[in-house]
Amino acid sequence: MNPKDIRIDYFRGSGPGGQHRNTSETGVRITHLPTGTVVTATESRSRLQNLQKAMLRLEEKLAAKLRKKKRRIATRPGRGAIGRRLDAKRKQGDKKRDRQKSDD
């Protein structure tokens, strides 16, 4: 990854953590400029640990974008599945027929 392709921003993490968290900018936001992918890390009170976590997340996201999706192979339902579906439809029809008022 080219260092010129990323922008690193530091910000104050929100949430619990007390006075130390409110006064230091330990949250890290990394933007990959060519793709526009943004990742953040605010778990730790250490800026260095958050930077490492954010870099790992960015690498994972970029690898996922580069990964090729497998083409779906269309399949037909098997004989058993067709039989089960038809049995269920037959049972439903029988139920509906039994609910109808008889002419007797």
C-alpha cells in the first residue's frame, strides 16, 4: 500500500473512559483515497494501538474488494424437494377444502 494513497486523521474517541479519553485524541480514522474506503478504531486509549488496528482493518477491506466473487451456478431442485413441495401444496388445499361450508 502506498503511503501517499492514505490520509490519517486523529480525533477524540467518544463514550466511556473518563478524563484521559476526553482530553487526548486517540481515535484514528484512515481514508484510502483511490477507493474512498474509510476505517476507524477507537477501542484502545493508545493512539499507536488504534492506528495498528485501523491499518489491519483497511488491509482486510481492500483485500475483500479485490477478491473475485464466485459465479453462481443455477441448479434445479431435486426430485425429493419437488415431491415435498407438492405434498405441502396438497395438504394446504385439503385444509382449505375442509374449511368451506358444505351444501348438506
